[in-house]
Amino acid sequence: MADKAQEDMIIKGSSHWNNWRKSHPMTLIDLSGIDLTRAFLDEVDLNKANLANSILNWAVLSKAILIGCNFKSAQLNGANLSEALASGCNFTNANLSTAILSGINLRGAMLKDANLGFAYVSTADLSGANFTSANLRSASFHKSNLSLANLFQAILAETDLTDTNFSEANLDSANLSEADLGNANFRWATLRDANLRGANLTGANFSLANLVGANLSQAVLNGINLTNCNLTNAKLTSADLTNANLLGANLAGANLTAVNLTGANTTNVDLTRTIMPDGSIHV
């Protein structure tokens, strides 16, 4: 449970709290289980605080210092954490649905099983963060940095991921169906058995990415860069690959039934046992 004296202090607002912290820099902060619903705490210094199981629904924490905080199982529905410094935070199983996280720094944060459905996370630094099994459905990550992030089995269906950087990220078995991935960067990323059915990947960069067994059926891949990409056993039925660059790609065993390859560069593509657009099997 929260320290009662600290609880009384934080309720007085960020200015009062920050002055107190300057006088007590070594004091451990325990605000676990506290109810700060709709609290206005912009620029508050909660560095390394314990806020596990806290209730911060619709609270304002913009530009807050949250480095290393423990928000495990916390409720932050609709909270505003825009431009907050939250690297290394633990948001395991936390509820951040509809939260505003634009410009936040969550480098290396733990968000396993967290709920970020419908959250607004544009231009955020999420590099190296762990989103294993997290729910990101219908959220917006426009122009965010997710390089080296772990999104294993994460749900990103119907999510805005335009211009987002996923370089070297792990999206194995992730659900990106109907997501907008226009101009996103997946260079060296791994998306084995990922579901990208019906997704928009126009102009995206998947060079050297691993898409073994991925489902790209009915996806829009206009002008996509798939150079040296591994698409072994991938499903691309009815996908639109107009003007796609497949230079050196591995499509062995892939299903290209009814695929549109107009203007596509298929130089040095491995088509061993590939099901071609007309239904024939390439040998």
C-alpha cells in the first residue's frame, strides 16, 4: 500500500511534490494502489516510484519524469503521458487504453500483456521495449521508433503504423491484419507466422526481413521493398504487388495465387515450389 505521508504530498500537486523530492532525493517512493483519477501532475518527478496497482485514469502526467517506475497492473485509461520520460518502466499488465503517449520515451520499457487499445502513441521512442502479447489494436503509432522492440504475439490489428520504424524488431506470430503500414521500415525485422492479411504495406521497406510462413493474403504491397526478404511458405493470395521490388527474395513454397505482379522486379527470386498467380507450381 502507498506510504500515507507520500500520498498526502502527491495529492497537493506536482509543484509541491517536486519541491519535497528535491529535499528528499534518496527517499524510496511507494504510491502503490493509490487512486489519482483525473489528477493534474504535469512535469511531476516520480523517478523510480512504485505505482503498482495504482489508479491514474484520465490523469495528466505530460512531461513527467517516470524513469524506472513500476506501473505493474496500473490503470491509466485515458491518461495523458505525452512527452514523459518513462524509459525502463514496468507496465506489465497495465491498462493504457485510449491513453495519450505522443512523444513519450519508453526505451527498454516492459509492456508485456499491457492494453494500449486505441492509444495515441505517435512520434514516440519505444526502441527495445517489450510488448509481448500486448494489445495495441486500433492504436496510432505514426512515426514512432520500435526498432529492436519485442512484439511477439502482440495484437496490432487495424493499427496506424505509418512511417514507423520496426528495424530489427521481433514480430513473430503478431497480428497486424488490416493495419496501415504505409512507408514503415521493417529492415532486418522478423515476422515469422505473422498475420498481415489485408494490411496496407504501400512503400514499406522489408529488405532482409524474415516473413517465413507469414500471411499477406489480400494485402496491398504497392511499391514495397522486399529485396533479399525471406518469404518461404508465405501466403500472398490475392495480394497486390504492383511495382514491388523482389530482387533476391526467397519465395520458395509461397502461395502467389491471383497475385498482381505488374511492374514487379523479380530478378534472382527463388520460386522453388512456388504456387504462381495462375495456380501452376513453379519447378
